[in-house]
Amino acid sequence: MAYEISLLTAMGISVLFALSLNLITGLCGQISLGHAAFLGVGAYTSAMLCKAGIPFYATMPLAMLAAGLVGVVVGLASLRVRDDFLAITTMGVVFLFVGIVRQQDWLGGELGISAIPGPDLSKTGFMWLTLALAAATAALCVYIRKSWMGKVLNGIAEDEDTMRIMGIDVPRYKLAAFAIGTALAGLAGALYGQHFKYVGPDSFGFIESISVLSMVVFGGIGSVPGVIFGAALLSALPAWFQVIGDYKLLVYGGLLFLMMRFSPTGVAGIVRRALKRGANAKGSKPAITGAKP
């Protein structure tokens, strides 16, 4: 039972983390290859504050604030670049973060921070806390997507120049997406540190950024249910099949390639097309009329 609880907790953290990236990449169309850096900012912030004696529950909003502020800084630096140049810029952020952490002894250096104190919760209680926060994040993402802000962000993703012509303050909305998405990644980082009781530079590198991007693309970019499915499945696969854990980057990279090549809308797009075909087939059936008496 302890194994299942640990797996569900890890899946909840992955879902929250993937949803945070989906706000930036899926809704706003801003490609980020360095999202793990914001997970790391939240994890290190929470871990250091817990080590200083601050209760874990108080560190969660502070971890979100720290990651969100870093996200705004990165967003400001990325306003003048798009597409491939934006991807390269965000990719540099994760390497910069890992490099800084490795060189700073007060951040634990190469050894990281271990034995992180946490709340007086059982493993089951922490699992429910994680799942509740993941569910709340999913509800927030759905709300944002249906709101005026979501429509503007979707418009920016579709045609940024047209939105500028219409008088939309594109930089402000881009920064808002970065701030919210990275703050949620910081929350996932705080939960990550508590779950594993350890944070280190190797936990938040480029591989983790590709892994979470694979979850978003596999599930369906922009689709909240799809991202939840993709994150839950891909985070559980290495635990279910050891061989996948040994070749995680290869498997995730292969899935990313296949989805972008054959189904850019991911599993969510496949399901939508299947339902549409089923509805069309049902609607096209000839009506059976009986003879009038």
C-alpha cells in the first residue's frame, strides 16, 4: 500500500507540474524548454525555509512567489524573441539554474539539501493534499481557459501580430502567463521536496524539462484533461516498467517525436476525432420509416 501511495503522490506532483507548463505553452503558445528550473526554484525555496524552521504550509506560497518572480524576469527577457529563439532562451535558464545551484554551498552544492522537515502528516495525508492541490490547479486552468484572459492568450498563440493590431497589450498577457505558470511550478517544487525529502541540482535539469514537455504534448497541448492523462500515465510508466525507467529520455523523446509527427494535438485530439467520427456516423444513418396503416 505504501508503494501505491507514493506513486499516486508522484503522479499528483507531475500533473500539477504539467498543468503549469500547459498554461505557458498550451494556452499562450510560448515554447519553454527550461520549465524544470522553476520547479527547482520552488523546491529549493521551500526546502531552505523548512530547514530554517518555517512551517511547510507557510513555505508553499513563498515558493510560488519566488518561482513566479523568476518567471517574470525570464518573461521580460523573452518578450522580444519567439518560436525557436524563445525555446533556446528558456533552455538556457535551466542550465543557468543548475550551474548556480552546483556552485553555491549555502544551497547544498553538488550534494543538495536532504532530510527536509515537513508537516505533521502521514504519507496518506500528504498524498491527499497533493491530489487536492492538483485538482485545484486543474480547476484554475479550466477557469482561465474559459475567461477573457484565456481567450486573449489563445489569440496570442494563434496570431500575435493580429492581437497587437486589435490593441491587446500582448507583453502584459505574456508576462501574466509566465507568472502564473511558473508560480504553479514553484508549488509543485515545494511538494516535490516534501515527497522525496531531498532536492539536488540533478533533479531539475534539462531532462526533467523535456519530460514534462513530453507529458503535455502526449496528452494534448492546451487540453486540461489531456495533460492530466499524459502526466499521470507518463509519470507512472517508469514505475510500472523498469526498462522504461532505464531509458526514460529515449522513450519520452520518441513519444514527443511521434506525437508531433502524427498527432500534434496528442491523445486529446485523437479522442476528439474519434468522437466526432462516431457522432457523424450516427447522424448519417438513414431513418427507418414504417409503412402507414
